[in-house]
Amino acid sequence: MFPWEHAAVGYILVSLWARVTGRRLDGWAALAVLVGTQFPDLVDKPLAWSFGVLPSGISMAHSILVSVPVSILVVVVARRYGAATVGVAFALGYLSHIPADLLFNGFFFGNYGVIRAFLWPLSHGSESSMGGFFAQTWFYLRRFVVFLRRPEAWVLVAFELALLGSAVWLWLGDGAPGVALLKRSVTGIRRGVTK
């Protein structure tokens, strides 16, 4: 899955969780879910593609043997510091990444062997070449463009539009959390540069 797809899936889950539990999502929770949804790729892909430390871009941080304990730890620490919503937002975002990758790789690309990667270090999926982060990213983008030329790609396009549209609709309904945080950050940076 691409980063925006992971962000959409994670945000949908966090928004629904917040609505069910009566919690309000703020900018920090929105940032936490964004980081959580990208976390496995931010760890595994550079370590595999650029440094050759991991066997695949889907291994350690994608493993349920790592993601579940890390998510629990984040929630416990966040709760201890009075930021339970932020901790849960990160954990749900992180944990949503794994089934989303399984669905995407299996359903759209027929790569059911990837399931082994989610049990690292007991097993791992196909090994990645160490061609560098940008070369591997370019490879996957090209593969995606080739896939879009196939007639059945309309299913993926419709799915993505529905997914992204749902996430944006929920985000707007939640009061667009994160916009105020972003404005404060930009204002702070602008003030720091102009001094």
C-alpha cells in the first residue's frame, strides 16, 4: 500500500474508535495516527533497501511479534503521561498497517507469500534487493503504473477513491484535527526564520 492509503485506513479506524468511545481527536492524535500508519515502512524499508540490515522491506516493524508489543507499550506510556488518546491513535494506526498490507498484496497483486513476512523473525517474505531507498521506491511506483494499465485496475481506483473520500469525510467531521497544530508550527518556523 502507498503511504496515503495507510494514512486513510488508520485515520478511519481512529476516527471510528473516537466516536464510539466519545473521545475528541486533536492535532496530536491526528499526528500520532499519521506516524503510526507509516511507522513500519519508515523502519523496515530503509533498513532493508539502503542498509541491508533486514531481509525485506516488510519484516521487523511489520511483524505481529513486534507490532503488538510496541503498540501496547506506546499505549501504556502514553496513558502514564495523560495522553491515552494519542497512544491509542498511534497504536491503531500502526496495527492497521499490517492487515492493510496483507489485503493489498494478496487481493490486488496475488502475493499471498507475503504472509510469512508478518511473522519475522520466525520467517520472512521474499528478500529485497539493496538497491537503495529511492531505487526501490521507483520500482514500486513503476509496478503500480503498469498495474493501472490493466482492465481490472478500476477496482483498485474505485477502492482508493472510496477509502480516501471516507477518510477525508471523517476528518472534516472530526473538525479537521491537525490543521491548527500545523498552522502553529508554520507560524513558529516563520518567526524563527525572520528573527
